[in-house]
Amino acid sequence: MADKIKPKTRKDLIMDAALCIFAEKGFQNATITEISKEAGVSDATVYEYFGTKEDLLFAIPERITKDTFEASAKVIPYIKGVEGKIRAILLFYIQLYQSNPNYSALVLLQLMSNKRFRQTPAHTAIRKSSHVLLDCIREGIADGTFKKDSNPYLVRSMFMGTIEHLFIHWHMQGMPKRKPSIAELLDPLLEIVFDGIRAKKADSGTTLYLKLEDAGALAKILQKKGGGTTS
Amino acid sequence: MADKIKPKTRKDLIMDAALCIFAEKGFQNATITEISKEAGVSDATVYEYFGTKEDLLFAIPERITKDTFEASAKVIPYIKGVEGKIRAILLFYIQLYQSNPNYSALVLLQLMSNKRFRQTPAHTAIRKSSHVLLDCIREGIADGTFKKDSNPYLVRSMFMGTIEHLFIHWHMQGMPKRKPSIAELLDPLLEIVFDGIRAKKADSGTTLYLKLEDAGALAKILQKKGGGTTS
Amino acid sequence: MADKIKPKTRKDLIMDAALCIFAEKGFQNATITEISKEAGVSDATVYEYFGTKEDLLFAIPERITKDTFEASAKVIPYIKGVEGKIRAILLFYIQLYQSNPNYSALVLLQLMSNKRFRQTPAHTAIRKSSHVLLDCIREGIADGTFKKDSNPYLVRSMFMGTIEHLFIHWHMQGMPKRKPSIAELLDPLLEIVFDGIRAKKADSGTTLYLKLEDAGALAKILQKKGGGTTS
Amino acid sequence: MADKIKPKTRKDLIMDAALCIFAEKGFQNATITEISKEAGVSDATVYEYFGTKEDLLFAIPERITKDTFEASAKVIPYIKGVEGKIRAILLFYIQLYQSNPNYSALVLLQLMSNKRFRQTPAHTAIRKSSHVLLDCIREGIADGTFKKDSNPYLVRSMFMGTIEHLFIHWHMQGMPKRKPSIAELLDPLLEIVFDGIRAKKADSGTTLYLKLEDAGALAKILQKKGGGTTS
DNA sequence: AATGAATGAGGGTTCATTCAT
DNA sequence: TATGAATGAACCCTCATTCAT
């Protein structure tokens, strides 16, 4: 456990400064001079490490995204059940975004709408992770956890869209302290979606939805054997 | 109902051109010269109508958004039931975005992350509409349509986030023809969310989740009186 | 003879200033700021008229060269005899170079060694003029004025090379007043070259080299047969 | 004749690389980084040997020019007759330029128009050689080989200007294989110039120009005493 | 109302050169 | 001696914006 505390290299300093400035003022309104000053180096030094202002921009998520998704990929396989896997993936996202607000501001507000970003390794990592999520959903459909007629793309958009929407609004409002933090909204979110797409079969024996006024009828049913509802 | 076909004013021509260029290249990468050329006027003429480039940017959603939400506001009151109202509101959004891709590209990719946009009349209209949606959700909770413990903010984010996510991805992929158009995904989306937040019983509103192997225990409970929840 | 004195346009002012600065300091060492200041306009104004610093460079000889060679082309046809034509062409060059030292400095010292200049209209005009000169030499060979075995390319290089060499050295020495001006050297130059390539006799054209001390032997030979020419 | 194969020093490597790059892209468009990479050393090493980029530029012709003109100076005195001497000097130039295209490109296209180059030792050597050429011409005038009224400066410019012109064009056209190589044009060049400036006196007894059909007349003349022609 | 013409202000990028190691 | 790392100093070029006509 002997931690090698890597001393921050100049390259790291520049990226840190750039993340800070880009997140605060946007890519176009940030200047190299401002970034280099924040990093404590000269303009020219920035160009020693990054060919272009845009290269610098794209280098930032590359480092962070790579680390995160590698960590994510190591954990996911150990989780059993698609619902648990999905929860884990989304939790990674939320924690990444929440623990590094500058990063999430950058990705969600600057990069997502940048077409050239779609061709960077960082975006490839994001896409890959997004694909893992999609596969989990498909797996859930295949193994009967979720309804057969669920649209996995829609479900993924529901997860990612909701989370991104929450973060975007959080950022646009100046990142106020939230009573229910966004992480705390994950389970309610999952509950709603899973509840909406979960297969509810009587005989297979998973879950039962019933209304209490049917209690009498239910009692009878139960004495015979099983029964369920669907939406 | 004699339609006044308004002849396109110079102002409209400029806004049309600007919408087109802004959507295609982004606000920062668009130039006034390019827009004025597209509009068939001179650079200086643009400044006759709009004080700054940003004023021009903000003027575009103002016109469109206002019209749309006025139309929306007229229709909503006539719809009975929160689920129907919510559906109507979201359909307005989707149709607006889908029928005017340049507009949705502008709003979703350029404006949403612009802090100054939040202080424009156009954003006020959007916020108002967003508030109507929130009110519908709250109404649904209050009238027992939705579960008492639903988080209306989360639910709204689910609706809006999902729809925006679908449109953003559609734009980023070059707006391909989709097999299920985004409009066609509205009902599946609603079904999942409503199913996830709908109160399972009209009068009491509590919900019971149980597993069938507890059927025996349940039968006893039911005979006494009761109910519980599981996730 | 009503002269329209064209007022110098801004474009002309810029080109004049640029010619001046480029000739003095060289293309690479001249700055747009310096030129625009000399022209009494702003940097940006230079770019209103010329897309690039290099465009500005190439625009200068275009104007001058075009005028000169048009004038030249009008006069040449009226001159009879290839020697007269050649003299006229070279005189045009010399007068152009001499009356506009900045221009000749630019062309001879900056542009001649610029590969991209070779693809400009100005260079096309120069090439055309150079071709006219070559044609005159060929014509002289064809019509018996010059020796059949003269190499027209070499002869052209002798004319142009000599003139350019004289001007280059004149420039490199700071354009001193010359006792024999370069124009005054034209006739001596022509005399030497023409004398060297002129056919000594129309019909036979073989050449004899002999030394006078062999006069006695020659006399005998001649009484038997023959006679010849030398170059 | 035991050759000392000098191992290429780092300094030589750098100069070789620089010659190569300068010739190809021009002084201004070449970068130290490019040169040092080509030489296999670091940027800083270049500055170990050469104070500035321009020093490096000027160092290149110094080495080559010195060697050449020393060799030239050793040979010339052994040649009898000014025409032979002139021929030898020009042949040295041509062979130098032709055998080392990068060098000639550098000298003719980059250095000739550089005012500071005129103050370098390399240029002094060139000037010295040029002066030897001038002295030969003067000697020819003085000893009656050439016409008394010949302008030695003009004659020198004719030699040097023609040769340089031929080489410049050869370079600007991408150094194509020439049918008559430039070296092969030397004698035709000399023939034309010498023919144009050679003193042609009957009594002094040098050369005779005559046409064969005049043979009869000539025979008579010769029996009296000499005769010549002029242009 | 409309615009041609002009520009101030600024930004990204390059590169010769330096210097501690 | 050799160099990796760093930078100061420019320069080209862009463009939103202005204003006289």
C-alpha cells in the first residue's frame, strides 16, 4: 500500500487549469493565455504538450474517462443480476459527475454537442460504457427480468437522459446544495423504471401487485395458487 | 379565419438564416457575414434589427417558443386527467423538436448550456411550460393518480431528460430516419413512467409487493388486515 | 488628352506601401502592421483587399507586369527585323526595372526564387514575354539573321541573365548612381551577342579558323579551293 | 595521396542537414527543429556550434566556397591565355553548381539576395573569384585579345548572369535532366561572347573571319597582307 | 432603411533561443 | 559536450461592430 504520490507533471497542471477554465467560461471563451497563467506556465509551454487548443480540450476527458470506465469494467462482472449491474453502472456515472463537477460541466455542457468530440478516444470510452448499459438492459429482457416488449434504447435513454438532465440543471443553477443529492435520486429513478419494465408474471413467482380491496379475492386465489397483474 | 399571409419581413429572413447557420455550425463558429449573406442582406442590416450577435441568437427561440407554448396553453385546460395532460405537453415538445430540427438543435445543443439564455424571455417561456408539467405531476400526486412519495422533480427530469436525450442523440448522429420515430416512443415512455409511479390502488394508494412463496403468510395477513412494500 | 487622374484607391495605397516595405526588408521580414501603417490604414483593412500576406505580395507584380507587357505587346509588332524587336523587348525590361527600383528588387530578389509565384498570373505574363523573346531569337535563326546552330535558349539566357545580373548587383550595392546606366549597357550587350551569333554569310555557313601566320599556307589552299567563316 | 577520411563531425552533420533543408524549403521556412532532427541531434546542440540560425546559414557556403576557390586559384595561374583562364574559372563555377545542387540552390536562391551575406567571408571568397574573372577580362583588353572599348563589367555580368540564369531556371523547374547540360553550354556561351568582343585586326594577326565564296578575293588580300571582319 | 467600407481588439500559434542539468 | 524543457516575442488573421452616406 505504499502510495507513489506522483508529483503533478506540468502536463497535469495544464490540464487541471484547462478543465477549470473551460468548465467555467466555455471552450470558446477561454483563452490559452488564461489557462497558461492559471497553470503557472507560458503560452508556448501549453503547445509543447498539446498541439491545439482543441487537443487540450479533448485530452481532459480522455484521462478521466479512461480511468473511470476501467474501474467500472472491473466491478461490473462481479455483480449478479441485471438490475444490480445497471445500478452499479449508473452509480459510477453519478459519482464521477458529482465528485468532479468541472468534469461533468465540461462533458455535459461543452463536449456533448461537439461533433469532433465524437471521434476522440474519450468518447469511444463513453460509448463503450453506454453499450455495456445497453447490453445489461438487453440481458434483462432476454432473461425475463424485463418485459419482452421493452425497447432497450428507450430504457437506456431514460436512464442516461434523466441523469444528464439532473446534472445539467444542477450546473445551470450554479450547483446548489441539493437536499436530495442526485445520487439519492438514483434508487427512486431505478424503482420507477424497473417497476415500469419488470415482467410481472404470476406463475414464475416473482412479484405480485395487488390492490387491497381485492384482498378477499386474493386470499381465495392464494389458497388455490398464484396470480398477478400487469399494466 | 381569413389567413393573413404575412410576407416575410427582413427581420424574419435574418432570423431564418441565423437559425439555419447557428444550428449547422454552432453559435461561435457562425459569422454575421455568413448569416447576412444567407439572408441576402448586408452585415450592417443585421445590426439594424439586432443589437448584437447574441441578441440575434436569443431572438430566434423567443419567437418560436412563444407561439408553441401559447398554443400549448390553450389546449391543455381542455384535457382531463393528469396523464392525458402530461402526454399532451410532451407531445407538444416532441412535435416542436421534430418538425423543426434546426430549432431543436439550437435549443438543445447551443442554448441549453448558455447561462445568459436563462435570463431571456424565451427561456422564461420554456420554464413556464416546464412548470406546467411539474404542476401536472404534482396534481397527479395530489389526486392519487400517482404515488404519494413520488418525487415530482425527478419525474419531470425523467420525461424531459429522456426526450432531450433522444433528440440530442438524433442530432449528433446526423438526424437519421428512425424506425420508431421519437414521437412513437412517447407512449412507451409514458407507459413505463406512469406504470412506475401510478398508485396501485385508487382509494388507499398503498402498494403491496410480495413474493409468492410468502403466499401462505400473506393469506394470514390478509385475513387480519394489512399491507407492505418491497423494492 | 483629358487625363482622368484616378484618385489612388485604398487598394493602391496598400499595394504601394507593400511594394515599398517588401522591397526594403524582404517578404518574410515585413509585417502587415508595418505595411498598413505605411499605407495609413488598419491591419484589418489590408485583409479586406487581400486574403493573405502572400496574396498581397503576388498582387503587386500582377498589376505592374500586366500593364508593361500589354504595352510591350502593342509595340513589338511594328518593329521590323528581329534585332530591333529583341532590342525593344529588352529595353522594356530595363526601363521597367530601372524606373521602378522597388518593383525590380521585389521581382528579382524576392519573387524569382519563390515557387508559388510561378503559378500566379503575373508570372504567366513574364513567361509570355520571355517566350516572345525566344520566338524572336528563333525567328532570327530561321530567317538567316542568326547562325543556324545558335541555341536560342542560351541566347535568351544571355540576354535575360545579363540584365538581371546587372540589376541584382545594382540593388545589392544600394542602387548607386551608375556612370553608364544599365540602359546604356543595352547596346553594348546587344552588339556583343549579335556579333557573336550573326550569320556571317547567308548561303554557305561553314566556318574556318585560321591564324594569320599561316597566311602563306592558306593562300595556297585558297587558290586550290574554298573559304569559310568563324564565330 | 593518402586520403584522410575525416569522420563527419557533429558540426558537419548539422551543416549537411541545414544545407539540405535550407535548399529545399528556403531559409525562412526551415526550422531549427527540422534541421536538428535531420542531423540527428537536439535543437540545443545546433546552438553549441552556431550562434544563430543565420550563422548556420552563412557557415555553409563558407566551407564549400573556400575549398572551391582555393582549388581554382591553384589552377588558373598555369593556364595560358585569358580565354583559357576565363573558361577555366567559369567551368569551376558550373561544376561547383552542378555537382552540388543544394549548394547552388542555396547560393543562387537564398543568399544572393541577402544583404548580410555580403559581409561574410564566404561572400568575400566569391567576390575575390569574381574579381579574378574581371581581371582576366581586363587583361584580355589590355593585351589586345579583346576590343579596347569592351566594358569588362558588362562582360563579366554576361558570363556570370548567363550561368546563374541557367542554373536558377534549372532549379525552379525542379532540376530536370537537361539534354545539353549546363556545362555543355559553356563553350557555346564563350564562343558567342568571345566572338563578340574579340579584337579583329588584320595587322595584329590573330584571327581571320572569312566566307568561302570570298576565297578568291581573300587569296589576293593575303598575298598583299591580312584582312578581317567586324559586326 | 440599408449598406459599403473600415477597424479595434484580441487570439491561436510558431519558433529561435536559453539554460539547468 | 549534449539536451530536454521552457518561453518571450511576435505575427497573421478573424470578426463583431460602427458609421458616413
